[in-house]
Amino acid sequence: MTVTLADVAARARVSPATVSRVLNGNYPVASSTRERVLRAVDELDYVLNGPASSLAAATSDLVGILVNDIADPFFGIMAGAAQSEIGGPGDGSGRAGGEKLAVVCNTGGSPERELTYLTLLQRQRAAAVVLTGGALEDPAHQAAMAAKLAKLADAGTRIVLCGRPPLPDTDAVTAALAFDNRGGARRLTEHLIALGHRRIGYVAGPLERTTTRHRLEGHREAMKAAGLYGDEESVTVHGPYDRSSGYDATLELLRREPEVTAVVAANDTVALGACAAVRDRGLRIPEDVSVAGFDDLPFSVDAVPALTTVRLPLFEAGARAGRLAMGKETPPPGGVSTIEAELMVRGSTAAPTR
């Protein structure tokens, strides 16, 4: 049932005129009253009508793209590719021709901010929302996300997941493009095992992230299949997906387990930090310690030595997400498509010599 301005007024115990004044910001209102009104708006999930209030059921020309960190090439590549499909190409005249305005929303990895942006996009009656990257594996947050996405879908918003698995208990999503993180990680570890590595350290991403769990599971599946799975917690260190985490975690791994001959990093950025830590310990790559990453970000081939990694087709996935958001492409059967990962073997991995 649609929430009205009168419903908000009743919840806040004020007149509809007062609610209008608070929302429009065109008349002074006591701070305590304003707070009550805004709390009621949030509690009731009231959607503010834009200028075209008579067309309240229609969506706008706005598309939201949610990313964890726009400075991270993993997200930047996908967002840029999606935006190229959403915002263009146009005819060069400057006139609108069916394009949408793509707005990139940087959550900083905050689940609260993710929900806040979705609420703001709902109030703007966004035509579509693209959510990129791994999801938080927290039941309360997942339930809140399912409820929020259902409201967006009911209002006509197309919802596309790019690089994240389907959200459980919801059919609000138009399409989910999920990377085969588990399979890619398994093939990467199998490569190291085939080279002769037996003691392999793992620098994992943040706990409770789907990407972290799936990549770690793939790694451990390969270790178990080779009969090498033991006290894996001693050779696993979790941290953020950034270079400093890779550096600190690798130093910790080498302190705990001096016999480690290979380090698998959660992503390529973490792998750069791992490489620096290995060198600062006076060890050579790959002669003493092999290092491998994940994602195949643009800089990975320019590292010295070039980084063995798992390639995810980030640009292709982002562009496809943009087409799905615009209704230019038919959603995959069942709404879910698994995107394959490709092993890229380069100079940072070799057979162990110690």
C-alpha cells in the first residue's frame, strides 16, 4: 500500500502542512519537530514525489550504480562500463534520446550507506539500480536489502547485480551476474600445487563478504583434493582489500610460517602489498616465494615480475549490467548468469626452490 503524506503526518503527530514544510525546506520548523517528521519518513519508507507528482508511478531518467570504492579499479571498471551503456551513446546533438543519467554511489563498504543510497534512489524513482561487488553475509542486512529491493521493484525500478551472487529470499532482482570466484580460486591453487608448492599462505579479504568466502572456499577445495589441507587457519590472514593489508598480512604469514613458498592474495591490489612484504624480508619472487592475485586488474601485467592472477571480465560484465538495466538485453534464464574466470599464468609464480 502506498504511504501518503497524511500517513507521515499521523506518525509524526503533526499536520500534513508541517510535513510538507520539512520536506520542502521552505519554512522554518523547530528542530525537534523536523526530527520527528524525518524519523516518520524513514520508518514508513515514504517516497517523495518529484515535480511530476501526477506521474508518481513512473520512473525517472536516473540510474544508480552502487560501488564499494570508486578508487578501486575493480569497481571503477565495472561502473564505467555500465555507465557507457546507460548514458549513451546519443546522437551527438545534446538532445535526450532514451539515455539515462547514471549516478555512481560510493558506499565505502558500509552496509548502512548501501541502504541509505537505495532509499534515496527509491525517492528519486530511479529507473534502474546496479549493485556491484560482493555482498555482506549478515542475515539482518540481507533481510533489509530484500525488503528495500522489493519496494524498488514494485515501483518499477529494474535491479541488476553485477559481480555479486543472487540475494536469497527475493524475486525483485531483474538479473544477477555472478563471477565464478570459487572456481577461479580453485584453479589458481591447483596451478601452484602442480608447480610443487605444498605450504601455501592465503591473504583473504574481509570476513562476512561473499567474495571472500567463495574465493577462500575454492582455495581450500584445491588443497583438500591434493591432500594438503591441514591447519589452514594458521596460514590464512584476513584484512581489507587494499595494498597495506596485503603487506601486513604477508609479513604476519611469513612470521608464523617461515616455510611458506607461495602466497595467494585476495585480489591484485593485495598481491602488490604481498610482493613488497616478500622483498622486504629479503626474499625473491618467484624463486623463494611465489605470489598470485585475483581479478587481473590493468596493472597486474606491469608488475615485476608480472602477476599470475585470475582474470574476471570486469568491463564486459559491467557493460552487460548496463544493458540489462536499460532493458536492452534479455535477462538470463532464471535471472542468474555465472561468469567464468580465466587463469592467467605469469612470472610471479614458479616451482619452489627451497
